[in-house]
Amino acid sequence: MISLMLLLVAPVCTLAAQDTTTRVTLTNGSRLAVPGGEIWYRVVGGGRGIPVVLIHGGPGNPSVYLKSLEALGDERVVVRYDQLGAGYSDVVHDTTLFTIPHFVEELDLLRQHLGIDRLNLYGHSWGAILALEYYRAHPQQVASLILASETLDIPGFFGNVRRIFADMPDSMARAVRARAEHAPYDSVAFQAAMREFRSHFTRTPVPAEMDTLTKMLNPEVAAYMLGTSPFAPSGTLRQYDATPYLGQVKVPVLFVVGEFDVAGPEIVKRHASLTPGAQFVVIPNAGHHIQWDNPTATMGAVRSFLSGVDSRP
């Protein structure tokens, strides 16, 4: 979630039919016109596997932190893109575009533009919300869902953030409460609390990707959709809760979460239990950015799942 990321850094081509082998030249990226502007996307890889689209979190983060998952391209086409307002896509200020229906539409326009019939969706954090909502709108286009470090229950997610802070030593917890009441950032105890909290986001970030992420994130999108407080949501997603819909999902689903994830492994496990036939995997020694903290385990879980999806009739 980008509002929490701000807390951490301050101050501190058409594809061939998927039943034949697809080969796509690796490029630096292309652009596609969507309502409100242009989005940036990148297509890599090839193979007989059903294509996978990587959906970044935020809202307002660039997709660069998901770059390592392009390694899936040795088995299938991989599409990575930046949502409108984020990363290399156009910066926009029209808040009427900062909606779930808009982001679902732009994803489907990208799918159509690339000529993909059915796809796997890998959605991370807020991207898991978008993946699920895309499935609800276009179920016939979705082969499977990978919901990574998902935030499908926004009130529950922020409740877990408050729990993490409440469980810290008293001095840190008091400093965080004081900061929530607009005390200065320069408290030693508060900075110690932030170091502890960062471990729930990432324990071993990729420096170059982290640098790009912090430079290219767009706080305006998150401020509108989530609010500006890391302790309670106040934006348009503040009451979003997808748990009533999980029992209606009819495609294979993988829930994957870090052992120390700010999303809360127990919360994600409960969501998996509500989803028919879903798989649930905990990535050891990882926070929210599982692809940074434990890339081997993350890639292994995703590859195994997608292989099973490919083998289904």
C-alpha cells in the first residue's frame, strides 16, 4: 500500500494463439492509449504456457518491483504494465479515473490489444483487488488468479497494521501514537518503530528497484483511493471487502504471503479458506515484498501453481 510506503521513505505486439508456442522479442516497453491517457507495458518471453499478467500494488506504485517475475517468460508470455497515473504511464490528476472500473477497463483493453484470449493474473497487494475485480467482470478471460500479499479486506488490512504497532515495545508504540497525532518525525523511538515496521514490508530489498519505486510512485492516486494515514483508510477504498465474493470464484487460486507480511498471514489464510479449492503458501523469511525477500520460494510457488493450471483440460 502506497500510503504506508510513503511512511517508510519519509523522511527517512499481438500474441499468437496460446495453444501454439509464442515468441515475443524482449523490448524496453510500448504504450497503449486508454481512457484518460496512455499506459506503459512490456511483453517478454514465450512458450506454451498460458500468458500471465503482472499487476502491481499501490495504488500508484510502478511495476518495477515485480521485474524479477519476468523470469516466468521461459515458459510463457509475461506482461508487466504500469497502471494509468503510475510508473512510466501518463501522470493524470483526474480523480474520476482513480476507480476500480477504470483500472479493470484499462487491463481489458491491454488484453485485447495483445490478442490474449485467456490469461493468468498475478496481483500483488492492491493489485490482488484489481485481479479479483477483473475476474468478476470478465470471468471467461481468466484462467487463474495468484493473489500475492493481498489486501482484499481494506479495514482488516489496516487493522493488522495497527496491531503490528500495538505489539511493539511500549516506547515505540507510544511514539507511533504520538506521530498519529501529528508529533514530529524525529523521535528516536519513532524511528526505531519505523525500522521494525519496515521489516514487515521488506527485509532484503533490491536497491535499484527500491530506488526506482520510491522515485516513481504517485501519492496522488493512493491519497484519493486510500487516504493519507497509515493507521486508518479514508479514501474511496476505505470500506472495500471482497470476502463475500471469494466463495463464488470458479478458477484456480493461489494465495501467497510472506511470513512477516504486513498483509497478515492469518488474514490471507482465512481468505484462502473461503475460496473453493484455493492453495495457500507462506513464503518464509519474507515481508510484503516476497519477490525481493525470498525470490526462490516465491518463484517456486508461482511456477508450480501455473504448471498445474496449464495442465488442466
